[in-house]
Amino acid sequence: MTGATTDTALSPETRPLEPIAPSHRFVSDALDVVVRSIVPVLLALGAGAILLLALGRDPITFYSNVWKGGIQLTAWQDSAIRAAPLLLIAVGLVVVFRANIWNLGYNGQFLLGAALISGLGPHLVASEPRWLALLLLFLVAGGAGAAWTLVPALLKARYETNEIITTLMMSFIGVGVANILIKGPFQDPSVNIPQTRVLPLNKMLPSIPGTRIHIGVLVALAAALLVHFVLTRTSFGLRLQILGANPRAARHVGVKVPRLIVMSFLVSGLLVGLAAAADILGTWGYVRANWNPAYGDTVIPFVFLARLNALAVIPFVVFYAVLSTGGDLATQQASLSTDFLLVLVALILLFMTVIEYLGRRRALGASYLTPGLQQALRSPRLRRRTSA
Amino acid sequence: MRGGRFGRPPRRDERLRTESLNRKAAIPTGSQSGRESERDPADAPAVELVGITKQFPGVLANDDISLTVRHGEVHCLLGENGAGKSTLISILSGMVRPDAGEIRVGGRMVQIDSPRAALELGVGTVYQHSTLVRALTVLENLLLGETRGLRLDVEAARARLAEVAATLGVEIDADAPAGELALGRQQQVEIVKALWRGSRVLILDEPTSMLTPQGVAELQKVLRRLKETGISVIFITHKLHEALAVADRITILRAGRVVGAIETAELEGSSAEEVQGRIVRLMFGEDARAVADVAELRTDLEGEQAPLDEQRSEAATLLALSRVSARPVGGFDPGLEEVSLELAEGEILGIAGMDGNGQRSLAEVIAGERALSAGEIRLYGVPVERLDVSARQKLGLRYVTDDRLGEGIVSSLPVSLNLFLKRIGQRPFWRHGRIEHRSVEREAQSLVKAFDVRTPSISTRAGALSGGNVQKVVLARELSFEPKVVVFNKPTYGLDLRTTSTVRDMIRGLARGGGAALVISTDLDELLDLCGRILVLSGGRLVGEVENGPNAGERVGELMVGAGDVAAA
């Protein structure tokens, strides 16, 4: 097989390529989106099935358990709740990634916001009306997340310092500061474990009537829609896109690059902070020291799968939320570690890279298939040889 | 034998010289072309390409190219950008491997799969852009190519340099830092480097693009010396008059194919006009008529000059720079030092100079992309140095960048948006921060039509367009909505001649319509073709002014060189 394909791969392709007619362009673009986004997920699920078989588990049972635990009956509501912080972080990352800025400090931004509102929350809800207290807490979390991006933002805007390094460093500091706050001033004096006081259930985010879904989910959806609108329809969004696609062009056409860098960082940090508020005020009600859900790490592959599109992020995040909610049940039933779900995410990333590579070849005028593979599929002689 | 090569370079060269003498003796004069079938390997042409084909994704760069280069001839490859010249020399110099075809060097079929292999076969290449390490001396640069043995034999290398320099008929200071040499001298070092190991074939890729007229004359002398020693030269150019000046034979490429050749007899036998007409027809086929007036295709550059604008002294000054300075940028741009100039209505003012002498700073300072450290810029008498890019754009002060792919367009955005990149957020294309798709599209359609941008649609990604069409997009953006003063930085660099002709007509049209153009170019022919007055920029300073007229080219060249010497001293 390999011998045969290399033979044909070396044969010269001298036929000039036909230009793609504009009418086919739209269809092929749409196909492109499907191929690049959904195929990696399907391939990962397929590879996951093979892995399950190798481990002696039944993949059909496993995936149907995921469905049972993530969607059926009222399980979809749990999935929706789980999706809220993920979606807010994903959208926050879309904003900066579009500008080719890598805010990787989401863990610090998230935990700092979470620690601040779990510390201040019990006091605020006691003294203020519930809606005002919750609104203030959302603002505090968002503000904390935004403020924590300020140092990397200014360094990048002023000195072009690499933000991957600075945001990561600030993230470690943020996680540390959050833990100090939880063990220090915000420590619940009535317990021995390092954690904050617990918000009373009736003071947390209200649910949508008839469901368990808290309104943080709506906040997340609204944020995704708003960000999508801003990125695609406004001058700010276009400037951001230009900065991301070609920073030298941005400077050339008169975009005020430093200001734009700081702005996009602040918006990103704000959204990550809001994710903390939605998660703490909607789901947990308190924070324990050394708790780090690392939502951002899980969500990054989906941000890329969604091609940095804030709307397209929604189905992917929902997909992951279902996978992880249902996966709790499925892995338990199959007596596997929940880490198996991370294996699935990793497989998605892997296949995404492969498809991306093939897609780039195609963008250069070639096909998704390598020439050797193409020949092998086309030529009946070869098919005979491989089967013989 | 190889091991001894470097240790005793003179002896080896003696051998080569006798070889070439023997070869000459073996061939009865005049029979060279007559008995091709019976020749023995020693008579074989220096290089022979047979059926070379190279396909890149989406483009057939070389299509069945066959070519013969004889000993001791200067063989010109002439063709527009994209005709396949560069691919062909990349194949010969071992940078690219052909999909099909044969290469024979000295009659022997060879595989050239690396630049080193090319050198081993005696094929040396001088690329368009310098490959010298600026901080090292000439001698050190030459020693960089030596890979045999651990010890560097500096004295032998010095002797070899003197010897090759003598062959070329030039003087090269072995201990001068390469970066401090004039560009013409640097090119000579590159030629020495290419001949270092006794190459018999020398490839020169667009060798005159960086040279002053004086440098070009000196290069021609070097070429004559090389011919006398029996070395074959493959000379790549897109300028017709250069090809006619140096070539023994000319091969014309178009769209990856050989479309014709002019033999020595024809070059010597017929008049310049006849040959020129024939070449233009070969290069462009049907379109020959449309491009025949472009400077690159004329042989009589000094005779016909752009008309001087008689009324210039009375015309209003549109743009005035007084003692403008700007800080240097990295190691590439020396910034500006007290640059003063005035640009009058209807004028096309040229800025000549070698690359990296402050051209970019000058353009960006005027456009508002770079802050000035001192001085004043006035547009219609009003100071504008505090205004940003889009404010100046709105006032009619425009900048057509030389780096059209790098910063002129955003290749992932559609053509329509690229046309309005400098008006983001402005009415009527944006209202309250929201884009008005309908007015953007309507205006984009009419701009695409007016500037003849060949694009499948206005929603096509700008990066999918050809170089010429990208330039038209940039021009449409900068020359629409009442342009008054436009800075053109290398406006036709890398464009095919049809587009070049169109762009120059646009520049003339702008000046005729009451605007003014500042044309920055490293191509002296272009400036002589367009401008009434040419200023020379060197080391970030204006070092002189030349009125266009007879011998203007020489005087500009002298200024470029003279100032360079002063700066180095």
C-alpha cells in the first residue's frame, strides 16, 4: 500500500488547475465550515469508540449513557447550567483571539472574581435587596477579571511584551491571591475547612420558572449574541479583526493599536469574571481554597473549532456540557475515570489539527486528500493491487 | 583533488584557463552552431535545459522550457513578472526541483538538488537581494562558504580574492565590512562569491534593480570581462533596454513558456527598433500595443523626458515639509534628518535613492503613521502633523504603500471592506458604529468598476487577487473621494507592464487634475518617466535636487553615490 502510494505521489501533476467559479464558492465555503468543524468531533467520537472497545467497554452503551445523563428527562437542564460559565469564558476568549491576542490568564481572572464575590456576597445579600446585590456582585466579578488583564494589556500595548507569558504569570499570581483571600479575610469562621461562607439558597441567582436553570445561563447566551453582533457589525469588531489578521495593516490604516489592545483585554477579562459570577451565584454559592475548575482549558479547543465565531461557540459548548454532564454517569457505569472525557477532548484537538493541515492544503488549491491518497482512490489498478 | 582546491587556488584556475583555451582551440571559428550532432562533451553547451516543467499549486510556473546557454555568452532571460524566470533560475541554482525535464551541465545530465550541488557543478548564482553578512568583512563573507577542513586558510583566500577580482577587472578591499560597501561593490563581492569555486556559469537575477546608472555601466564592463574568460552568464531582467545592452542572445518567457528567442546574428544585424518591436510582440502577444510606451520597454530613455511643468513656480504649494526629522527604526530605516520639500499643485515630484535610506520614514511621516521628532508638515498651508491617519486621509492626503501585501490590504477580508479600511467608523459607511452594508457594497461596486479591479466579486477575499489587482484595490482606496496630495511608494514595483502603464497614467491623471504626487521609487527609469523634478534621499537626508532632462539619470546616480561616500567617510 505505502509503496504504491509513494509511486503515484511522485508522478508530476502538470495539468493547470481550473479556477473555482464564484457560484461554487459559497457552497464550497459552507462545506468547508462543516468539514473543518464537525468532522473532527465525529472522528474523535469514532476513535473514542475504538478506545472503549479496546478497554473492553461497549461504546454504544457508553454513548447512550452520555445521552441519558446529559439530555434525557431533566438532565438537559444540568447541561445548560454547566454550559453557562463555559460559554462566557469561550466568548471572552473569542474577543481577544480574534485580535490575535492570547489571553491565557483566564484561570486567575476567574478565581479572583469567584473569591471576591464569595467573600463579599454574604455581606451584600444581607444588607441590599437581592437584585441589587446580585447585580453588584456580577460587576465586582467582571471588574476583577478585567482589572487582572490590565498589567499584561498595558505591557503589550506599550512595550509589545509577549502576552502569553505575562497573562500566564498573572494567572498564577491571581490563583494565589484568590487562595490567600479564601484562607484569610473571607474564611468562614464557623468551619475548619478553608472555604468562604455559603450564600443562602434563596439569595442566589433566581431560576427560570418551571426549571432549575438559573438566569446566569441567559446572561451567557445574551453575552454570546452581543459579542457576535459587536464583532461582525460594528467598527470596533472590524478593527479588532484587522488587528488580528494583519497588525501592520492595522497601523497603516490608522487603527490606534495600543488602545485597541487594552480594550480587547478588558472585555475579555470582564467576560471571564462574569463567568465566575454566573458559576458561583448560580451553582456553588461558595468557594473552597485550591478549587480550580480550569474551565478555560477545556473550552479552548471548542473556541478554535468554532473558528473564533461567538455564535458558533454556543453549539460546541453545549456539546461539551452534555458530554461532561452525561459523561459523569457514563464513565461511572462503565467504571472508567471521568478523565476519559478529557481523552475525548484531546482527540478532538488532534483531529482538528489534522483537518486543519489538510484544509490548508486545500486553501492553496489542492484537495483535502493528499495526491497519493487521491490517486489510490481513483485508480482501479491500485485498488486491485492493494486488495491483492 | 578537492581537498587541494582551496589550498592552491591559483593552480586550479590556471588549469581552468588552459581548459577554456583548449576548448577554444578545438572549435574552428564559426562552426559552433553547424555540427551539433557530432560534438564531443567538451564542445557541449555550458548549460542545457530540456523540457523543464514545474507546477506549483494553482500555477504552472514552467511549462516545457528548453534552453541552451553556450560557453562565454551572455544569455538574457526576458519576461514580465510571473513569466517563470525566477522559477527557472531557482531550478538551476538548486533551490527548487523540477517536476519533469533534464538539466545538462557541460553535456552531462545532472541532478541539482541543493544550492551546494549547483556550486559543485560550477553554477554560481547572484540573487537580487544581498546575501552578505553586513557586519563581516568581505574576506570573512567569502570564507563563510568554505566547509572543508576546520582551519581557515586566510592567506589563500586573500590570494583567491585578488585573483578573481583581477579577472573581473575590479578592485575589492578584502578587509572592508561588507555593509559599508556601496551596493554595486557588494554585488561584485557576490559575483566573486559565486565564482569562488571556479564556476563556469554565472546566474544574475535582476542584477541592476539596486544599481545606480554608474553601477550598471560598471556591471556591463564586468560582464564583458567574464565573457572573455569563457564564463557563461545567464542574465535575468524585465527591462528591455538592459537586455539589448548586454545580451548575446535573448530568450523570452511568457506565462511559463519560451515564446521566442533572439539570436546573436539578429541582435547584431537589425536595428534596435526592429528588435525591440519583435521582443515586445513576443512578450505581450496581443497586448503589445497597450504597453509599448512603458519606460521598461524603451531603449531611448534619455532622449524622451517627461515634460517639465512650466507653471510650477506660480502654482499653489499643496504640501510643505520644513526641517522634518524622525527617529531611526531598527537597523532598516535611518529615519529622517531635517527634510524640507515643497510640492506644488499639478506637480509630480520624485524621490530617488537606494532602498533603506529613509523612504519609508518619509512616506509614513507624511501619511501620519509615524510621529516626527521635529519639524512641521503643512497641507494647504495648515499644519497637519498632529492629525492621525484617517483625518489626513479625509483631507485628501493619501499614501499608497510599497508593501501592498504586507500592510496595504488585509488579505482575509473581502475586497469591499479593503476599499474602506481607512474610513472605518466614518459616515456613510458606518452609522453609530454599525456598518452600513448597503452603502459599502454600492460604493465598492463602483470603485471596482472605475479602477478596473479584476475580481470575481466584491466579496472575494482580497488575498486571492493577483498582485496587480491588489495594487488597484489600494489605489482605489487612496485615489477615491477627492485625493489631493498622494504619496506613492514604489507604485509599480513587482507589477506586470500592463498594470505599470495603468498606474503611471493614474499618477499623471492625478497631477493633471490639480492634485500633486510624491513618487518614491528605487527605479530611476520610473522617476525619469514620470517626474519633473527629482530629489535624492540618502541616509535620511535630502542630498540634492535634479531637474528632469538630458543626463538627469547620471546626475541622480552621482548624487546617490556621492552622498553615500560622504556618509561612510
